[in-house]
Amino acid sequence: MSLKILPILVLLTFVLFPVYAQEQSVEMIQSTDRGTINVGLSTIPPTPNIDEQTKFKINFINKNTNAIQEHIDYSITVTKGTTQVFGIPLTHTAVGSVTIPYEFMEGGVYQISVDVQGILFQPLPTESAVFSVSVGSGNDNTPQPKNGCLIATAAFGSELAPQVQQLRETRDNILLKTQSGTAFMGAFNEFYYSFSPTVADWEKQNPVFREVVKTSITPLIATLSILNYVNIDSETEMLGYGISIMLLNLGMYFVAPALVIMRLTRSRKPKLKLE
């Protein structure tokens, strides 16, 4: 029975992590104006266009080790000329790397200001790294591939919801750092988008269904967060932790309910009386 439901568990575990198959631009790295930390910025796609979603991939980099610096308090401001068009208020990233979605409405040159206000839970005077990004006119009418954590975004109401951001960071910074994770996600991407837009539409149209989905995926998100607190340095470790989390979800979503149902079924059976 376990072998029959294992593919379902695999689907459940990875359904929230579609691959962003688009090419990523070369990372631009700048030091903040006070020189405490480096900030790396790249975009997906490499040349943003209007009327299509752009993702800013931002890495906070320790200047001494050149490794990703964990636990950063930051805010982001996007401006065109003197007009602010987008912003994210002060927030925290535990893993030191974030992906921010935004859709530009006009072509031109934009300034992306990444403001650092704390490192390792220690407040800092605001330090900024400013990047320039050119946005095309979007004259290419070729349909763009859909992307995003559609089901989770619809369940929690926004791509910037903490739960969706956590999923994105886990996928980008852990799963896609290994060959096995990347290979699986690449193969799974086409299947995911065959049904996720429909499920997301149902969530938007039916608040009750949305709450059911949210309740259902919350334990899964909690178990996947375990990956943020372990060191994964090899394919073997990735497979080991992945299988362990799959088994944990197997117990929560299938074994435990099955045991409860069996217990209830047995308790309702009439007992034979011996005369």
C-alpha cells in the first residue's frame, strides 16, 4: 500500500515548487554605501519587459567570506526618476537570499535600492546598494511561460505572503542547488502547470475551498522549513533529507488518517454476544 501512495506523496511534496525555467541575468554585485556588506542583484528574465512579471533575485553577501550572509533585515524601493513605483517595507530573511516578483508598467530605466538595516539580529544605520535596471517596451507578443507558486499564492493571497516567500527561498536556495533537485523540478514543471492554474482559479472563486487548501498545505510548509536549518553539502544529504521529509508527510497525510479510520471502523462493528 505504501508503494501505491508514494507517488502521491511526491506530488504533494513538490507541487508547490515549480521551476522558474527562464534565464537569469548576470548578477550585479555592489557594496552598500557604508561598506558593511555586498548585495547581489539579478533579474529573471535577463531583460525585463513591460506587462510581464520580472523577478529580482537578491543575495546578501558577506564581504569577508563571499558566502551568503544569513539573517538580514532589509527593505526595497523601486523608483523611476523621482517617482516610487514599488516598495517592500522592512522585513527579514533568515537565509540571506530573496526573490521578489514585480510587473513593470512602463519602459525605461529604474533604480532598485536595497536598504540593509540589520545583520544577525543586530540593528544597523541604514546602508543602501542601488542598481539600475533597463526595462524594454514589451513589443514581442510571444506568450510568456507561466510561472510562480500559483496554488500557494492563491491560498495565502499574495506572492509576498511569508509562507509563499518561504517556499520560494527553500526552492531557490536549497532544492535547486543540487542536481537531483534541479532535474526533478525541471521534469515536474510541465505537469505542475497542467493543473495549478485551474486549482488557483477555484481558490479565488471559492473562499471555503481556499481555506481547505490553506489548511491542507500548512503542515507541509512547516515540514519543508526543516531544510532551512540543516547543512546540505552533497547530493546524498539532499536525498536523505528529502526522503525523510517525504516519510514525515506520508505519516501525517496518509498513515495517521488511515489508522484513525481503521480504529473508528472497528469500534463501530457490532460485537457478537455469546449465549
